[in-house]
Amino acid sequence: MAINKLRGTKSADGTAVVLPSRTGSYGEAYALPVGTGRMMMADEGSYYVAQNATVGTQLTGHVAPAISDTNTKSIIHFYNPATSGKDVYLDYLVLTTVVANASATAVDFLAWTDQKGATGLTSGGTAITSIANTRADSTNTTGITLTAGACVTAPATNIHRVLQRTVKPYIGVALDSYSFVWGNGAWAPTGYALITAVTNTITSCAPVVVGPGCNFYFVQTGPSGAATAMTFEFEMGFWER
């Protein structure tokens, strides 16, 4: 029996559990979860939070985001290099609008993954280095390269669209807040007030895992987008194992 609670070296996928004392109908081992929710990930030093580097200094998205742009104009992108040896599990993302896209008739978002084997970022955006491990005494650091803003991207190889959602069926306004939660099990339509004023929304998304050598692309789209680019602040939570 191991005595360390901190994360050890990752084993190859498929390593068998040796003689579990209690199993399910298909031989799976039963285990007692430690803590609640994501606490186990934080306890072992696997959970991270990424944010704007400076509070009050917003990022600028793409001018006139259009539905036809699909995955070439991301506002958040990260690459999980093959050398990381770990999978990245998305937990949540919160976007707060500072300046809204001025004339779009709805606020839409898409998300994509690929298995390009190299970064899918070709230009633009701001490198996000303010990525904190949420265990106070952990020395673990993330393996991903994260960029936000007007990111020009070029997905390739096993491209998967993992999110397509209208989060507000009206024009966006300053101080709108859009939250996305991946794999929380509480599947429901996007919750929004049917008003044109400031709106806070929460969107339940499918679970998403970004393996080594893979990219994640988060894209704002919208019909009739004007020349005004959205500016925003964000916070993103994820864990690596």
C-alpha cells in the first residue's frame, strides 16, 4: 500500500489492479472517494486555474466574429505537448465581457479539439503565464501552452467539434458573464434570461479530454458581427493526470 497522497509517476494505460478486495460485476475495483468534487485533484497537486495576468486588463477578441470562421479564429487556445505525458481535463471556463461585439444578433460559442502533434496556434493572442496550481505547497507546473485573445488557429488531424451553443439570443452587452462547465453531469439547456440587458449564463458541456499532442480551440461566433471586437477577462479551471 502506497503511503503518499501526492501524485506519483503516471503508469501506462491498462495497468491492471492487483487483487482488489471488492469488485463490481465486471471486475472493476471499488474505491472510496476522498473529499468532494474536485478536491482530490487539488489535494494531489493536479488542479490548475488560469486567468488574465492583470485584473482589469482585458483581452481583445476577433473583429466581427462570424459563423463561417468556425475554428480558425479562437479566443482561447491551448496546446498540450506530446512531451507532457499527461491528459488535460477541462473543468470550467468563465468569460466576463468588458466591451461587447456591438451588433451581433446573438452570442454563440464553439469548441474544437484535434490531434495535430504540434501547436495549432499560427499567430495572434496573448500568452497566458498566470496559471496557478491550487495546492498551496505544490511545486507541480502545468504542461500546456495557453494563449487568449485574437488567436489565429489552424486545426489539423482528427478535428472534433465538442461544443456548439447559443448562450444569449440577443446582442451581447458589457458585463455579460458566460460560464461553461464540462462534464458536470447536470445536463440542461443553457440557462439565460430572455432579456437584452446584462446576463449571466451557465452552459453544461460534454466532458472533454485533451491528450498529449492535442489542441483545444474555443471560438466566439455570431450572426451579423460588427467591426467591434469583444474584450473580455476569463478564468479557466482544469486538471492534469
